[in-house]
Amino acid sequence: MVSIPLNEENKHNLLIGVIMVILAVLFLLYMGSSMVRSTKAFWEEGNIERLLE
């Protein structure tokens, strides 16, 4: 196993990487929730029948 010394630059890059991963996960959860909500509203309004006519 290779050990990497944690100097200030590596700590900074690690922190930025962790923050970016957290933001990406939150964004995906938000988009998924929004898609589920809009799809549910679409089906409840009966829009599919209008599209098929």
C-alpha cells in the first residue's frame, strides 16, 4: 500500500473533493424527488388520456 503524506495542499484537495461529492449526492436526491413528484402529479391529473386522444 502506498502512503501519501497529507500536506496542506492535499488536505485542501481532499476537503474540496468531499464537498463536491456531498453536493452531487444532494443534487441527485433533489432531482430524483422532483421527478417523482412531477410524474405523480402528471398521472393524478389524467394527462395521459389527453395525450392519447
